[in-house]
Amino acid sequence: MLLDFEKPIADLETKLAEMKKAATDNQIDMSVSIATIEEQIQALKIETYRKLTRWQRVQLSRHVDRPYTLDYIDYLATDFVELHGDRTVRDDKAMVGGFGTIDGQTFMLIGQQKGRNTKDRQFRNFGMANPEGYRKALRLMKLAEKFNKPIVTFIDTPGAFPGIEAEERGQAEAIARNLREMFMLRVPVICIIIGEGASGGALGIAIGDRVLMLENAWYSVISPENCSAILWRSWNYKEQAAEAMKPTATDMLAFKLIDGIIDEPLGGAHANKAAIAQTVKQTILDTYQELAKLTPDERIEQRIQKFASMGVYATV
Amino acid sequence: MSWFTRQPKGITTPTSEKKDAPEGLWYKTPSGKIIQTRELRSNCYVSPEDNYHVKIGSREYFEILFDDNQFTEIAAELTSADPLGFSDTKPYRQRLADSRQKTGLNDAARAAQGQMNGLDLVIACMDFEFIGGSMGSVVGEKVARAIDTALANRLPLLIISRSGGARMMEAGYSLMQLAKTSAKLAKLGEAGIPYISLLTDPTTGGVSASFAMLGDFNIAEPGALIGFAGPRVVRETIGKDLPKGFQTAEFVLEHGFLDFIVDRRQLKTRLTTLLKMLK
């Protein structure tokens, strides 16, 4: 599946592949033409990805080939022991977590998980956790604290699940509790928005000493579609809503609502999964080194101060 | 012109009908009971015939709870900026100006320190009539300052919530107010200072998913709509009608997320009794 703005690039890439095949099949030297097309592709990519609109970035954040939480964990962690359940209701498949080793250091790795095909998407509830998902995440974070292991969360959700059972089991309470408890965690907490960061459902695992966003992720109070539906009372204004909300990594960093941006390969994270995973790995290790220098009390105080200073207001 | 027109969907209540504290001589409750507004006021804005709790704001709650309506307001001067230069069908700046004009309020929450039956406390109260009681930077900051005041003076805190959730026009900033208020409450909790959260009709979205659900005591007014997602969203998600009484205070109590439901006429007494026990 290609996004609109990916098509011209894909067309050129097809042409390039055909040309290469023709060159090999017919034993002719087409290196000049091939080089020209390769240059064209590179130029078009730079041109396209440099001037992506906010809505196009939202589309990229949801790309079907984009790496999800378990893809990162697979790549980053040499050992990973997945842990299940909130010890109260059930195991939420939209929220995954467990201990993993990165470069010899044990981390607690937690994140929302989306599915890649129809069956898997349903199994993962489209990455929309129920209250038990947030409670499972908190249980694992407390476990990490108990054994003095740093925590990394991967945020990728269209929102917390808005179903009947979610309401019955206290979705609001589960998220609220995570927010409060995460501030008091005595171990370093690194949060990375890898795809979609929608509202309280994202924030519920995103209180950290460092909150980082992938270049093409988005993070805001609501999705552009739902914002359009509520403020414009129509689904047709999602592009305008995305522009108005300014939910991209660049926007959020400019507002000082996140701490940093992780650059993606040209064409987005899915264009080179090994490269993005390597960048994420290095970022986690570097950030952890930085945070490990502080005492738990210092980290907690700075974490609270950072979030407490967020907001812009005037006086009458 | 066709004889059949499609019913408009979405939020269809005109803003003019979303009245808060009633004006005029008479008030009609949803079940059709009519009451003199003067009598209503002396009855804590509860209709005596059907116990309907009229939706009220900070002005009325402060009057009900603070002794002799005496209080010192906290950070009254705060007002919303427009950090994103946001505009939907109307520029956010315009919306703010209109709301200020209509309500006489600076934003969707007020905070104050005063006495309740001789007991010092801090109260923060939301005003739904100001852009749906939505939480942007100002509401977040006022709640934060109320918590700071409670913490600095070691006073119990009451937050009265009535909100549709986070304010979309401040997008990312609004979302972070959930974090900000929860951070402050974490500190208050450490200090062992009691926090009572009163949820009134309606309390949903980012407000319920942060400070409103974080009370040492979560209490509510009868019949109040309380939830994470609004009923319309839940209905659309499951594709069928919602069970009767879904997301009411009584439903939320039954599921274990509230300590008790309190009639507004007993609110001041019940709060005093509870807080005295904790002294």
C-alpha cells in the first residue's frame, strides 16, 4: 500500500528495477541511464520529504509498513522476556511489555502494539488499550522500579479504547493513576512516540524524564479526524485540523512539550527499518547514560518540574 | 427542495441552550417541574420536587461552600493566550472573547481559599459554560496553583469538575495539562494532604483521565455523567444503543470508582464531617 506522495517515487523505482533487469538480461551497459534515474529518485525523495504537510506526516505515522513496538523490541533487545496480565482482569494484547537486554543493560520495555493484517489488528485491538492495558503497564513499571531497571515506553496508539467495558472498568481512572504514579518512579523513564500519540491513551505511558518523538510521529490531544468531526462537525477537514493542531515532532519540540526528535531515514521509518532501529537503540543508550548520572530524587524533581512548566497563558 | 431532509448529526445543541445557572424568575427542570429561581437558589440549585441538580458553576459552588461567601481567589488574573494561532470555523481568540463576554469569566476554572464551617480549605471549581469547561493552559495552571496553595499552607483541597475534557484549540498544550495537574497531585499526596474530587455533570475526557479521578475521595453528584469517552463516541464504537444508566454517577459508584454520591444540599455538611475526621 502506497501513500499518494509515495507513488511518483515508487513509479521511478519500478522503472529503475526494470532497467536494471533489462541491462542484466540483455548484457548491455545502461549504467548512465540507471545513474540518472537513481539521481532522479534521490532528488524526488528529498523534494517530497522535505516539504511534507502535517497531514502527510500523520499518514506516514500510520503507514502499514511502519515498525511497531515489537519490531523495535525484536531489533533492540538481545533477550526479551514478555510479561503478561494486569493481575486483575486479563491480559491486554494492545499493550505489551517485558524485560529486555540492550547492550548488556536490562530495561523494562513497554508499548502499545498494533497489528499488521486484519486478524492481527483485531487481536491487538488496533493498538487501543483497555484499562487493564494501562494497569498492566503500571504493574510492569513498578516491577522495573523494584529491581532498579530503567524503563523505555513506545507510544503508538490512536487512543485508549472507548468501549462499554473500558468505561465499566475505569478507563479514566487507569490513565489518571498512571500519570500520577509515573511521576514518582525512582528509575529513569524514557518515552518514545514511534507512530501515533493520541490523547490520554498515549500520555498514559508517556510521563518520562525524556520524551522523544520520531520525526514522522504525531502527538496531540485528539486525532485530526476527530478534531475535524467535533470542531468542524464534519470528517472532511482533517488536513486543516492537522495544520491547526500542529501535532508533528517539529511543532511539539518548538512548543517545548517534548525533549527531542529522532530523525528517520529518508522516506520514513519503514523505508529502512534497520537504520531507524539502530538510531533508536543508540538514542536509548545515550539517554540512559545521561539519566543514570542523576539521583532518583533529582530525576523525579526534574520530571515534575518539566511537566509543571508546560502551558502558555496571559494575564488580564 | 425535498420533502425529506436528513437529520444533522453530531453536537446539535445550540450553545444558547447550554445554559448554566438559571436566569429569570422561573426555572423548568428536564422532567418538567417548575420552580421559582429564588427558591432554587436557597435550595442549593436542586429542584425540590424531582431532586434535579441544576448545572451550576464556580460562583454558585463558592456561595454554597464558603462561609458567608467569603474567599480569596487564586490566580484570578489568568487568561488564555492562543499559543497555536488556532482557528476552526471561528478563530480561537474570537471564541475566547465571546466566552468572556457571555460568562463574565476569565476562563473555565476558578480557584479560591476560604473557610467551610470554620475549616480552612482550597477549592478549585470548573465552569462548564466557558467553552464546555474545557481544560487548556489556564485551567491546568489554576488547578496547579490551587494545589500549590494547599501544599504551601497544608490545607485540604477540593476540586469540583465539570468538563467535556481537554481544550482542542490548545492541542498539545492541553494534553500536557493532564500531566501537569497529576504531577502536582503526586506531590500533594506525598505530603499527606487530603484531596477530595467532586465530579459533577458532566465530567469526561482529559479531566476525568487526570485530576478528577485522582482524589483520595472521589465523590459525585447524583445522576452526573462521568466517563472517559463521551456517550456518543462509545455508541459509535460499539454500534448500538447504550444500556440505561450507563456512565451515570450511580453506575460509576457501582463499578467501584466513586466513594459516595452526595446530594448538593448535604455537600457542605458531608465534606466538613469527612475533613474533620482527617484532622
